[in-house]
Amino acid sequence: MSEHVYAAKCTSCGAVSYPRHAVCPKCRNERFENVEVGGEGKVLTYTDVYALAIDFETRYLRLAMVELANGTRVTGQLLADEPKLGMKVKTIVDLVRDPGDRKLYGLQFLPA
Amino acid sequence: MNSVYIAGAGMTKFGRSEWPLMQLASVASLAALHHADLGDIPVDGVVVANMGAARVNKQTALGSALVDQLALYPATAESVENGPASGASAFKVGVQAIASGMADVVLVTGVERMRVVNGLEGTDFVASLSHPEAEYIYGVTLPSLAGMFARLYMDRYGVERKHLAMVAIKNHEHGTKNPYAHIRQTVTMEGILTLPEAAVNNPPIAEPLHLFDCCPVSDGAAALVLVSEAVAKKLKGPKVKVAGIGQATDTHTVHEREDPTDLKSVRLASEKAFKMAGLKPDNVDVAELHDAFTILEIAESEAAGFFPKGEGHKALERGDTKLGGKLPINPSGGLKAKGHPVGATGVAQLVELVWQLRGEAEGRQVEGAKVAYACNFGGFGNNVVATVLQREES
């Protein structure tokens, strides 16, 4: 798993999809270029989840959906002590899960 | 297409079961077959709904295994895995077989035995339906998707935790009237929300959702016998017709939906089902909704067309959705109290509705029910099957 997170930008209509689809949901084109996901955004919603898979050793995880400045939406881990709807965050890519057989990197959100 | 009728319905008690997977499936199937009382009319096909047996029970090809248990050879056999919508999907496969004229009698059985693994493993197996790269790796589980949905929904529509608790209180009350329900105890607003002890009784699962906002993890099975019109005419019982089925899908990730609080797939599936039935939401006398989380009963009651958007919680406040109200929702106790053996759920919703339409739902009967609706919610709304059933007077 790379330490970058990429969205798919349609080479025909320019729509950015995250995650990528084999076919552009907007125009049905099948070709894309990678664009890095990141930058600033705002928290659309969040939760503290206690019902976790067994490979997480924390008591709970703070997860959020974030809308980035370019309109792309992403789900990831929220590293904020006082989360609020609409709060401004910036994204980083770091280790998000370590099930033992591989290390998984993905999006985390920090207060902006 | 040819008309399809449901001639028999049966289920096991939901809860923790010591029975092996195929025993659960067999007991429910035999209950439905005895209910249908087919005499010497043969079963042409079997469809089994299940989500997790390959992983948690180390068993596959359940359709063939059930034909063998019931000695129905050489009947056709299929297995359907479609996440939490497996039950209604299997039902739809059975309906299509009869509607096309390829079969006259089909047994549809949903089964899940998930308490054989611990809760964390069970939660993880269900979470495997989420998007592997864009959701699952972050620790997304179904409760977390429901928690994020609930927070946004509550903020936007003025739904409070007391409304969520009202769903739990109502469905637990209904569950006490259902001998097949996993949990048969009432809960109170004080016990789960307002007293200091509520913090202990009702701990957070995925804020703002707490324990009593979530369905239990259950084992169980449910079964239906579907028949053609020609067979239905030969049978004695009341006639319950499959009036309409609608299904709709949506994006895999929840964040990609234009409005993450819009259960578009519920709306589209329901519109299709009502159109096929030639009926409207107003015609429905009783409904079973997929309340895996309390917020979903409220949101689905709006998306299905029973209440305007943002007013489902007001209907709940008025008592419209209680037994005895204008539109009883989840008289069985719903997933909340009846339980949620995932692959069995979509079938069990229809089992309850068949009993309601036949006037056989003792202790929780909606008097004179003629039209019934079910919503089986797969994924976190990326695959929904809606069904409308109608009692036909002979």
C-alpha cells in the first residue's frame, strides 16, 4: 500500500472520483489519470466508534467524512480532540491500520 | 409476468442457537412447508439466502445442502449472498422463477449462524461489505457508517436521541409480543436515556448511537413457500399475493452520495415496488423496516413514502407507528428486538407480513391488514429490496 492516496480524474469530462471506478460515473469514459487526494476540507460528519474489528487496539476510533476544497469527499480517521460538524481540517497520509500481515496507509484529518 | 403467491411462512426463534447452520435452515423450511400444506405437490426449487457461512461456519453451497436435508432432489438449488439484503434478494430470485413460468413451487430460506464467532469477528465480517480501500481500511464498520449518518441526519432534521430511544422502546415493546424474537424485554426512556444509570446501561457504540440503538447479533432462519397461481388455487389457506418488488443500488462508499442523508435506494426501490403493485404508500396497513440502527427506521419510513422527509420522528412522537397506530411499523419487534441473523432478515420480515396478512400474528395482529410493505436494506444503503404484499380475498 502506497503512502499516497489517489483519486481518479476522468480524461474526458474531468470529473474526479474517489474511490476510483472502472467507468466514470459522470460520462462513462474508461480512462483516468491519478490525482493526489489531500489538502484542506471540512468535516461533513463524524463518529466515535467502539464496535471495531479485532486488529484495532484502541478503545474507540474517531472516523469522519470530509469534503475537500475541490468538492471530493473522503472517509478517514479524525485526529481532533474537539470534533465539530463543519470544522476545518487538513489531510495527511499515515499508517491507519496494521492487521499484522501488511501495513495500511490512508487519510487522517488534523484540525486546520 | 405470472402472478406469484406466498403459501407458507415459518421461522426459528432468533437468538443464540446451539443448532448447526443446516438444522436452523431445515427447521424454518419445514415450518413453512407444513404451513403451506402442499400435499403431494412437489417443490421445484430451493433458494437459500446467507451472508457469512463461507467465513464464519466454513460452509458453502447452502442451496444444495438444504435440498439434501429436506430430501427434495432433484429440485433446483441456488444460494444468494447479497449482504444484508440477501434475504429479499433470494425471495426475488424465487419470485422470478415462478413469474417466468420456470417453476410452480419454490422454497426460499434465509439463514445465518453468526454467534459462533465473537462479537468483534462478527462485526468485522459484516464490515467486509464496505469499500475495501476507501472505507474498510480506516476501521469502518456498519455501526460507524450508521453513527456518521445519524449525526448528520439529526443535525439537519432536528432528530434527538430521545427519538432514537422511542424507536427502541416501541420495537422492544412489540418484541415482547413475538415468541420468535431474540430480545423479549421492554426498555424505558429513563433506563436508556435520562437516569444517570443510563450511561452504564446504554454505552456508546458509534456516537451518537448507543447500544440500544443497535440490533443484536443473532442466529436464526426464516422460510417462505412461493407458488404459482395454479398451485395457489389448489391450496386451502388465505391467499397472499406478491404485489410488487423493487430493487435499487447506490454508490459503494457512503461519502460519494450527493446527499449522504438521502436513502435514495430505498426511495427508488419503494417507488418501483408500489408502481408494480398499482398501490401507494397510503394503502399500506403494516410495514417491516430494516432497523439495524434506530435512525434507519425513521429515515426509511420517510424514504419509503410513508411520511415527508424530516417528519418520520414526528410520526413516531404521535404514536402513528406503534401497534394500534395508523401505520404500525415493525410489529415483529424489527431487527432491534426480533434480532438480525443477517441472511435470514429479509425473509423473516416477509414471514411476519404473511402472518399479519393471514390474520395469524397472535398478540400483535394489525386488525384487517390487507397490504404490507417490507424494506430490506443491504450494505449501508447501496442495495435495497422493497416488497409489497397483498391479501387477496377468495
